Amino acid sequence: MPALIKFNQFIEDVYHGEHNFYSDPIKYALTAQANPPLATYVSLTNLVQVSLANASTDTFTTISSNQVNGLYSFILDDLNVAAAGGDIGPFRYAVLYNGTNDRLIGYSDYGTEITVVNGSIFKFDFGSSLFTTQ
């Protein structure tokens, strides 16, 4: 999985209480190469999204976090998304957002457009920690 690029507003949103990582669902949206996310975007309404009508899910189900010596780490489990009833995409960017208030968190750039063909699975894997902050 490519690195997560945080939206400019995200850290301020964290400190202003826009995100509750214990209870808010974390979701993803997809955008095509022709409609890249910009660092200045704030809300899901800023994006031109690729349809997720054929995706098995749009929500990460397991979220955990830990704090060690004042460094907080936020962790998402991998998410396998199945294409059923048709293809998903093409998309180039996967955008994470808060499912409660649609505030944007960050996005990953796959470098080229991807289509998840009907009957196949795409895995979102953010590694051992989605982000850390002090």
C-alpha cells in the first residue's frame, strides 16, 4: 500500500475534536486519475468519487490505537473488498474519511489506475500504523 498523505485540515480537525477514533467509522472513497484529491480538501463533498456500488464494503471494521511515551499510533486492520455484480473503478486514489461527519483524513496514490474486476478482491493494507502524532 502506498503511504498515506494527510489532508492539510486533518491534524487541526483532530485537535478540534472532529474525529473520535474510538467510535467514528473509518471509510474509504475512490477517485480517478482525472479527479485527484487535493491537500486542501476538507470534506467528502470535495471529491469526485468512483462508484462503490459493486464493492462488498466501504468501512474498516477493526481499529486500534496505542500510545507509547507520548506518541500515539492509529492502526487499521487490512480490508479486503470484493467486486460483486460488476467492476470497481478505474481508480488511482483511495481516500480515507470519517464516516460520521465526512471529514477527510488522508489518501494514497497508487501511481496508476486500477480496476477491480468482477469476482476479484482488492486489499487495502496500511501497514502497522496508519499515522502517528505527538
